[in-house]
Amino acid sequence: MIIHGILLDIHALEEELIQFERKYGLRSEIFYTSYMRGEEPENENWMLDFGEWASIYKTWLIRQAEYRDKILSLQARKQNLSDLIRIAA
């Protein structure tokens, strides 16, 4: 169940990221790299969006890592694909 919950979070976060990507025409990883370098938005109205976008992307990265770690842990115990599906569903 934990794996399934993480996956649901990842999908919900991806939906939010897609909205920002469509609005600003940039992939989130490109935006986040620039944002983390301290680049300021040219339009002050974008400030709140950029803060939210960065926060969502950071959470997405964390959840991705959690998911990967859980799957790798299961695979280390010799779980095959069918077992992974049963456990995650």
C-alpha cells in the first residue's frame, strides 16, 4: 500500500507540474535548475507561481526517490515483476 500511495502522489504532482509547464512553456527540470541558481522571474506576477512550482518539483523529486528506494529494496529481496505488482497494487 505504501508504494501505491507514493505512486498516487507522484501522479498528482505530475499533473500540477504539467499545468506550470504548459503555462510557461518550460519543462520543470529546466525551470528548477534555473530557479535554484537564483534566477529571478522577469515578471513580478510570476513570483508566487515560481515558488509553488519549485516546491512541487522538489516534492516530486523526493517522492520519486522514495519510490525508487522502495522498489530497489524489494528487488534486492529477489522480487520479480509479478511480485512487485501484487505488493504495489
